[in-house]
Amino acid sequence: MGNEQGQRFAPGARIESALRQLDRWLWQVETAHRSPLHQRFWHLSRVLVAVMRDVFRGYITLHAMSLVYTTLLSLVPFLALSFSVLKGFGVHNQLEPVLQNVLAAPLGERGPIVVENILSFVDNIKVGVLGSVGLGLLIYTVISLIQKIERSFNEIWRVSESRSLAQRFSSYLSIIMIGPLLVFSAMGATAALINSDAVQQAITFAPLGWLYNFLSRLTPYLIIIGLFTFLYTFIPNTRVKLRHAFLGGLVAGFIWQTSIFGFTLFVSNSTNYTAIYSGFAVGILLLIWLYLAWLILLIGASVAFYSQHAQQITRSRVNPPAARIDEMSGLALMHRVASQFDQSGGGVSIAKLESTLSVGPEIVQRLINKLLKYKLVALSGPDANELVPARSLDHITVKELVHIVRQEETALPSSLQGHQAINHLMGELEGAMDKAMGEMTLAEWVRHTPPVTAKKTEGG
């Protein structure tokens, strides 16, 4: 009887043991004896697990659902502004084929109906006769969509601060006005090149014809991967390395094209939706596809983030706050900035600090803001993305640095301010630290000189 029960539960025990081993392998401390291939596979596995965790726990799906609502409000105004710019340059006729690929292809036979309705709405909006108030509301509606996208990307990248008002205005208008013009101009130039007599004659040869057919099938993937890579690089209010943005674009582009094929099959077999919702079926399917589209885009952004910060992936999504971690991270950050400036006179990239300090970019950004506030560091570089000491290293003491790193960011509650026992103990601890550090400066600290302390008196 016992043997039968053991055999019965053996598969479950083996699965549980395998999961425990996988868990230990994923979250063990990074070691140097792994081969480069093993190390890369380990990092990619952690990235995949972290992205799936964010999706299943709703961190990404909530943003995707909110973007669906914003898209419904902003889609027609966005297309109207783009259409007016494209019409001025004579490439507005290419708007419909793009909508056919983005919306009509996934929705199957119902897609042309949606595209036709959207284009009729766009055609009814006369930008030239809206007036200043109407045009302002139109632009605000479009900017709100891009602003919501930036907030979602910043949340994924753990960035607490958005762009300034001036940066938003210039960046958003470039996306709204110049972006579509460049895309459609490139598409028009490509189509003209392909239809030229020289190219048509060249593809009649077998090797070139095979290559042309291969590239024509690959082109939709390349376009969507390139578009996603640009968005992952441009939209987050932080420095995104191109190779990590490309990895996110590659994953999202592959999922996108695969989802179009799968969703088309789903729509072609969704007779129940038509029977239940009747005329509303097209709208329901459009909502589902918009949700999937934003979910895919945000999944790619999450892949890019975790790929760039793979060493910061832990069991929990966000590292819990800890006073010791904040203090050590602040000291390590300032030591890195001071050492770099002392040795070469240059600054340290904020993106490099985020990638080398394995505590999470949200902690690094919070500490940077604190050091900027108390004027221990300053922004430098052509894009203000590097840190340098704000004062001479000989005029900054380690004691001052420690006090600023330990400085609370919110006012202490009255119950703690008036607690004599706590205040007395904290005063003793801070006094002991001040005595241990003495008047050692940052210059002495980074050059590994012994601390300057008060001399002991005889018999002291």
C-alpha cells in the first residue's frame, strides 16, 4: 500500500523538487566561474521570469487597460493632426494602408469597417476651422495620450520624475508632427524604389527574386521592431542603451506579428460574439485588440528594462526600503563620483550608476535627488546625464556626506520629535559616528588616506 502511494506521488514530488532547484538556480548569487554562455542564459532566464511576474501580478496589465481608454479618446485627434501634416506634404494617402495593417489585419473582415469609420471621423475634423480654442483642445488630447504612455514607461523603468514642461512640449510635438511625416516619407520612397524599372528588372533573376521575396516577408517584422526600438529608447525619461531597447523591440515585434495571426483566427471563429453583441461585436473586438497591442508594447518595455538592469532582479519586484542599504548606496554613489572626478576630472553617467549599483534605479534616483538638493553633486555633460562633485573634494567632509545620506525626506512625526529616550540615544549614536569620522574629507577618503582624528591626550 505504501509503495503504491509512493509511486502515485512520485511525479508530484519530482516536479516539486525540480521547481525548487530552478528557484535556487534563478536566485542564487551571481558567480564568476560560469561560462559566458551560461551567464547569458542565466540573465535571460531571470529577465523572462521577472517580465512574466509583472504581467501575472498586474503591474503591466493595469497600465495597458488605462491606455486603452486614453487611446479611444485620443486616436481620432491624433490621426487628424497627423493627417493635416501629411496632407501638407502630399503623403496623406498612405495613412489608410497603415491603418489597414494595424487595425484591419487583426480584426479580419470586420477591420475595413473600423478603418472606414475612423477615417470618416478624421475627415470630418477640419483643423483649419477649429479656431484657437478647438485646436488647443485637440492638441491637449493628443499630448495627454503621449504623456500617459511616458508615465507607463517611466513606471516600468522605475523613474519617478517625468520630463519638464518644455521637454514635453518639444518632444511630444516632434512625435506628433515630424514622426508620421518621416515614417510615411520613408515608406513612399521605398515603394517608389521597389516599383522602379531597374529594381523590377533586377528581381527577375532567380537569386535576386528569392531575396526580394524573403525581404518583403521580413519587412513587416523589421518595421515594427524598429518602431518599438525607437519608442523604448526615446520615451522613458532615462538613458536606455540601444542594445537593450533592441532586445525589447525584437521580443515585442515577434509577439506583435504572431498575435496578429492568432487574433485574426480568433475573430474569424468568433461567431458567438456576433450573436451576443450584434452590432457592438466590432467595438468589443477593437477594445480587445487595443488592450493586447498596449500589453505587447509594455511587455517589450519591461524586457528592455530588466535586460539593462538584469543584476537588480530579485525575488520581489521592488527592493524593500532599508536604512542600511540606503546609507551604503549613498556612500558608494558619492565615492564613485568623487573617485572618477579625482582621477580624470570627468563625471559619471547616471545610467552607469544605475547599472553598477545593484539596488534598483528607484533607490539610486532618490539618493541622487537628495545629493543634488544639498549641493554635494551637480549635473554635467551635454545632456545633463552625468554627475560631478558640486564642490571641491577638499571642502566636503565624510561626516557631512553621512548626515545628508541619513537625512530624512519627510518631517518627523511629533510623537518621535518629543520622545526623549529616542532622541538621547540617537544623539549618542550620531556623536560617536562624528567622532569616528573626524574631519576626513572626500579627497582623503577616495585616496585611501587614514582618517584625521583628534589626538589623544596623555593618560586619555
